[in-house]
Amino acid sequence: MTAANPTPRPRNYAVDFFRGCALLIIFMSHTRDNPWYWFMPTRVGFADAAELFVFCSGVVVAYAYGKTYARAGFWLGAAKTAKRCMELYAVHIALIVMFVFFAVEAQQMTGIDYPKDAGLAQFIDQPDKILHQMLSLYFVPNFLDILPMYLTLLAILPLMVLLGRVHPLLMLSVSLAIYLLAWKFNWYFVANLAEDRPWFFNPFGWQLLFYIGYSIGSGWIRYPSDSKSLLYVCIAFFFLSIPVTYFPLHWKFPVLGEVFNFLQPVMHKTPCGPLRIIYFLAMAYVARWWAIRHTGFFNRGVARWITIAGQQSLTVYACGTLMSFTAGVLIAYVQKDVLWSSAINIAGCGLLVGIAIMVRWFKSKPWQVGTIRQHQTAE
């Protein structure tokens, strides 16, 4: 069997909803000294919002780009992919510049060395040298690793599409081979030349989860059939992971910390350890089982707003990154007060959803509708 012209499945709003959830969780998790950090659902289990975002992005890319490759041809699909990569690069560079500006302003207002805490001290001390490294992606500050990783995964999409056209399993085999070779030979991209620090999200590892999602979104591989036995196994996997991964329990039961350290090599986040992928796929099975039985949920109330946030992922991520820094400064100012911190978290999430709705409205080009009506009236 070959996949010369794969036909992606219709867009699934559940995927947008879960990607929106991931983006909001990333915003709150990246907020410095956030009391809500320990209450995030991703604080337990062997995977977190990063896996959710990358997997859902792979599925969405299959919806958004797979159709172009199938209908318009390979070269136009590659052109669309290149355009998106340039957009991601531009947003990443702009984010770093804005992040530096925010950190310097916050330092002047509070006296706290935010540039140093954010890993931006070199940028302040040697701007000419770091500017070159920043543009070549050899300088990637803390908390700004996701876009370079995502850009890299998208950049190899044309190659993966060609492999998938030969046979879907060939693409997944190459993806798995890259994953294993990177694990064996310690392949990585440098995020800081002075420290030889790797990108926090190693694209050689994370591409496997992304392209599993892409293969599912393209219809190249199928979801496992509904099975209550498998569902119960996945749910049991979740509950067994809680005591091992919830750090406050380690303080009372040191043996749990020892188990966590023993598993660390296979659950390390930077290379997207195999235990993280297996666990996430198990949780994805549970989420899909629930989603197909509650399809109307994603078009109602707050869930619909979160779904819209997931559809405008680049804007929400970029704004959320800057807002997480600002929220951290505000939480420090209110001395981590629970009520004020809660208000900051809720307001931040609400603002991100509002931005997503606004961007969606702009993309609908409502002014064109008015122009058409004016022409019709004139006629």
C-alpha cells in the first residue's frame, strides 16, 4: 500500500480544544513563582502540556498542509510550508527582542535582575555577539525553545511527505530512526555557545511525537479500536504515575523520589524520553474515547473559547510568552498572595482567549463583506 495522495481527515475541534488547553497551561506554568503551578493537571504524570501541544500541532499540520500537498502538488505544499517557517522564525526573533525589553524595564522598575534570571545577561553585556548567535539560532533564551523546535519539525515536512508517499510506514520508520540515533549519539542543537547548553526541546527527539500526530491526522495510521480493557489500562497508567511524579509526595515518601530518579533516563524531557511518549499516547487514547462521546462539548461556552485559542496557536503562544513574564512580575509584586495570584492567572487566560477571538475576527476579513454589500447596493 502506498500513500501517493493522502487525504487528511476533516478537522477535529477536539484537537483545537486540547491545543488551546496546552497553550493556557504553558502560559501559567511559565509564570514565575506562580502558586497555581502545583495545581496544573500536567504536574502529575510522565508528560505535560508540551507533549500535548506538539502532538496536536502534528495533527493540525496534517489538516492544514496535508490538503495542500494532496491537491495543489508537492512544490506548492513545500512553498506553503516554507512560508510558515519564515513566519515562525520572524515571530521567534521578535519574541526575544520583546523579552529583553520587558526584562530590562522590569529590572529598572523593581531592582530585580530579571535579565540574569531569564538567561539574557549575555545579550545585555555583548549585544553584537549575541545578536549574530540569536539570528542563527545559536542563542535561544530560557522558555523560548518551543518555536525553534516547532520550526525545525515543520522544516523537514516536505521530506517526510515524500517518504510518506512511498509508504506511511517508511516515514514513521525514518522518524523513529532519527529518534534512536539522536538518543545513541547525543545529537542536539546548541542554545548557548558559552555554556554549550542544548535546546531544551531537542527537535531530534520531539519530531517523533509530532509525526505520529501528523500520520494520524493524515489518516496514514489509525487510532486503536475502542476497547474498554485498553481504556482501563490507560487510566490505571495515569493513577500509577501520580505518586511517582508529584514532587510534594516525595518529601513525605522518599522512596517515590528514588523511583522517579530511576525512571529519569527514559522520561527526560529534553530528548522527549520514550516513557513520555508512551504515557502521552495512553492519555490521548483516554481523551479521544471521551471526546467522541461528547462532540458537542467543544462548541459550547468556555470550551468554545479555548477551542478558538487553539486555532490561533501562534498568536496565543507569542502573547502568552510575554504575558507569563509580566504575570510573574505582578505576582512577585503582590508577594504571591493567593487571591491576587488567582486574579492574575484568570485575567491572563481571559486576555489570551480575547486576543484569539480578535485575531480570528481579523482573519475573517469582515471589511470585505461590507465592500461586497456596498457594491451590491450600488448595482
